[in-house]
Amino acid sequence: MSTSMEPFAQSLLHLAHPDDDAEATRIYKEKVAYRPLDFRKLTASTAKQTDQRARRRELRLAKKLKKASSKPSSKPKPLSAREKRALGVYDIPKEAQKYAIYEPLNKLWIGYIHEILKGSFGNNGTAGQATAAKLCAADFHGCEVEVVRNRCPSRVGVKGIVVKDTKMTFVIVTKKDEIKHIPKEHSVFRFEIPWPDTTKEGAEPIVLELHGSNFMFRAAERMNKKFKAKAMDDL
Amino acid sequence: MAQLLNKLAHAGPDAKCYITCGNLPATLGPETLNQRPYTTIRGHIYNQQVDLLLPDEICELVQNRLSEQLKPLQYHRIFMGLKDILEKEFYNNYIRQGNILLLSDGRIDVDDVYCLYDGTLYLFLKKDTYEKAGLVGKQAAFGGRKKERWVIELNLREPHMIHGRKAFDRLVWSFTNVFKQQNAWLFCDLQQEAINPSAAPSEPTVKGLTLPTVIRTITPTITNSSTPIKLASFAHTIPTKDSTEYTRTVFYDWATSLHEWLALVSINADRLNITDSIDPLLSRYEPLTDDDNIITSTTSTSEYKLQGKISKISWRGFIPAEYISKIFSIVQEVVARDQWYSITVHGFQNAPISWKGRQHSAVGGGMGGENLYTIFRLPEGNNTSSVGGRNSGGDDGDDVMGGMGITEGVNEKIVGSKYIMWEVVGGRDEFS
């Protein structure tokens, strides 16, 4: 038995159980080896947040945990929205703000939308309610959109690939490698779906317009959402 | 409920009529152009009809002088998109160097209407077109509470408005991608001979346009009344600054009646016919009379004291204010001081701008929208007798309803003839 090869924790256990080697090994295997050790919990307890909102959040989380089990959880708590913002978790780094990076994503999206809409468009581009429902449930990450109508005149005409679809905004990357956050409210987006290569040569792409005001849901929630036909309301 | 009904019944304020009276300057100089009524004439940009009323005996004289000094005005009816304005040839010729007047077809309450004057392009847009345009604008005066209409004002003569500059490229982008449709426009070159005598003879075509244009020429039509009609008496006291409220009110009543009479003359109404016999139940209209101050023109078998023949010279078309200003100054020169004349100018109903560049609302629907004015020159020696002691010496200051008058110098020696001007303004117009 070579103690030098042993992990530190196991050798410590051997010292504690000098007579019973098997017992020490068993304890090590069951309680120590491959067990996650949370460092966050230690730091979280030291940095106390005195903010009202943070306190309310802690209280809420504590209440929730109490209901689930009487034992305090050893798991680290999720980041709050403020922490996420401060850390910039969802920010797109500067080197990733390139149109060229997302062009393959756009190709992928076109393939994806073809798959979804297979057979739902007529030869002349006509479509029914079912197609609309499919499009509503579709994912728009990678779609190339253009803002055609907006309350803010300077946003009209912005065109780029959607890299993030939040509840209230589309984040798009333009051809000039800029990131633009476009609120869905009071905007109309236009996107094109080219015909698959197999259909016919030189066919005009299908052009669709998306009313952002009626589209203010998270991408994940939208999947099971039922969209009702609505009269075109004013923006 | 009653309140609501009341509100609906009086949805829009009534049209207003501003009455101004004063002295026309005896001589035309650059400083007189900043006075009324010249400011009104030059400020009323889009005009479709001018009616000049004259006593029959001086008609021929005026007519001869007008045909001598006034060249017929040319304007075009063209088809183009907004993009064509920015095309190099058109833009350089008519906006950078020349001066043109443009007005697009459409109703100002429901359509998108564009107009251009003095190098400034105005787009009067519906809300959805505005939001698609991508150009910065302002809320229009008549958009209502829901902001249904917007104005984009673009000064195309600014130094940065050159092909290749960012702001200009944005315009080109918007006009090519958003404003794709072709419109019917009225086009008038202000550098033509009829307005500016020093300009080169105008060409019959519009430069830089692909579609053919329709050229129109405005020539006056003269209508002489065949039978004498009932004349109104022009004698009345003109109030001064220190007149009492009562005298003013009486004067306004009188002026309104005179305006009515002028309007009836211009449409050649039957009620003014000497031989007219209408049941007083249907119409009790009588022209203005002045019993105290009998002016006999012809006292013949007719029971009516004042009668005479009146001629009308009228122009119809797309008439710029500069041309009207010319007509006015020629007539003012020719007509002798003891004669009267009146000019009525009708603005375009669907011109988005009138009254010194202020926004103009649509006609009907409680929005008002009238825009016309009449200038009437009183014959001299006619009203002075009734002025009495009220007007003292040369202190004939202007009297303006609404307080927008010009104050004339007290010690001005040569005083021109008196005039009265009526400006009929839609109740909601920005001109207040």
C-alpha cells in the first residue's frame, strides 16, 4: 500500500481509523470521492446584500425551499437578474459581433423553416391558417429580418440576422457588424423565405411581415401558444 | 347625453373672417411689400382661382393693360414619384438653381399629400406611412388626439443636401424603397417669363422627367354682364383705433354684407338682377343701401337707385402668389382713384399649406378648411363724406380685427386709397 499515491482526504481517514483500513476506504468512497464541493455558499454568506429587492428575493427563495424540504439546500442559488446584468452573462462579446459568424446560422434557419413549412405553401406562395400557426411557433434565431415600420424613424430600414429573441426585443446583427436591440412593440418586421432549390429556378422568395406588437412572448413560451386571428390594430 | 350631443353638433369651430381695412401705399416700394395686403397675397401660396371684379366702363382699359404687361402663365400637370425630385437633372435645375412650386394630388385628410415651395419639401402623411418612411417629422396640426397625421419638413436647399451626403442618401433610400408610387403633381416654374421678366424663355417641357407632361396655360376669361345689376353702396364710416366698440360692430356688419354682395356678383346671382322678382318669402336679399347719402348713378324707370354693369376677369389654374401679386399691382396702377375694384383669390382646397406657410385643414367634417381672401378698394370721394369728424387728418391708421395690423406713420403725406380685406379662414387653421 503506497500512501503517497493516496488522495489527501483518504490518508486523513486512514489516520482516523488506524485499525480498520476497509472502513476508511468505504467512508472515502461513499462520502468524499466524486462529491461536489460548493465554494459559492461560503462566499454568498459573507457578501450580504442589504437592498430591499434582494432581501425580498432571498425571502421568497427561502420560503420556496422550506416548502420543498425541511433541510437547507446545499445548492448555490441562481443568479438574480441584476447579477446577470452586472456580469454580462448574455452579452455578446465584441469579437462575436460579426455578421459573417451568423451567416451559417441563417442558412441553417432557412433549412429549418423549410422543414417546418414543407408542403404548406401552394405553388404560388399561398398559405392558410395552419402555416401561420406553424410560423408563430417557429424559432426566429437566425432569421434575417428588416424593420419596415417603427415609431422611431431611425430604426426603419435596419436589417440583420436575429441572434437573440427575448420577450420584448429582437437583437440583430447587421451587415456592418453592429448589434442592434429592436423592441418588438410598435414595429413591423419583414423577412423572406426563399423557395427550396428543388422547387423551381428563379422563383421570387416569399415575403412575410411580422407585427411585433402581437409577438411579445418568450421564444419558449410561444411554442405552445395559440395565436388568434386579430384585426390589424394600429401600432 | 345632452352635453355629448351638443359637443357633436359643434365639433369644429366655425370658419372665421378677418376684416382688415387700411390705406394702400401710394407708391410701391420694397418697404410696402412688408405691409398688408401684400403680405397676405404673397403668403397665400397655392391658389386656384382669381376673380377680379370691376365696373364695366374701366374693364376694357384694365384688360388692355393686363394683356400688355402680363404674359400668360404656364404650368404643368406631371406624373412622377418623390424619387424623381432628387434626380440630378431635376434637382439641380429646379431646386438648387431655379424655384418651383409643386403640389401633389390627393385629399389632405385621407391621403398622403406632398408639396414643395421655396426649396422646402413638405410631406403630409398618414400615420402608417410616416412610420414606414423612416424620416424624422412632427405631428401635424390636424392629426387629432390619436396623432393620425404627421408632417415631414425637408429643406432641400440646405448646404448638406448634396448627392452622396448621409442625410441625402437616407432621403433617396426612403423615396426609392418606401414612396414607390407615382403621383399626379401640379408643377409651376417660378423662373418663367410671366413672373420674372428677366428669366430666359421657359421651355415647354420639364427637364429630367421620363413621363410626358401636360402643359397648361392660364389666360384670363372675361365675363361682361349684359344687363345692369343692383349695386351696393360703398359709403360707410371706417372706424379708427379710438372708435367705440359700437362703431366697430356696425362696421363689421356692413363689411360682411359688402362681402356677401361681392360674392353674389362674382357668381352672377339672379338676386342682383334689376328685373328680378322673387317672392320675399324665399329670399329677402337686398344689396346694401345708404339712404342718408344718395349717390345717383342712374335714376331711371327702375325703382332701384344704384345700378350698373360689372365685369369679371378671372384666372383659373395653378397660380403662384407672385403672379397674383403682379396682377394686383397692375390693377392698382391702372384703376383710377375714384373707381373701385375687388380681387378674390381662392386657395386650393387640398393644399396642405396656406396663409404664410401655416398648415391648412381639410374642408368639411367640422374641420373648416376655407382659405380665400378678397381685397376691395374703395372708390375715393365716396366714403369721405360720411367719415365726418371721426377720422382726423392723416391719422388714418389701420384698423384690424384680431390685432394684426400694421401701424402706419402719422405724418405720412401721400395716403393711398382705402381698402378692405376679408380673409376667410377655416376654424381650425393655424392662422389665428
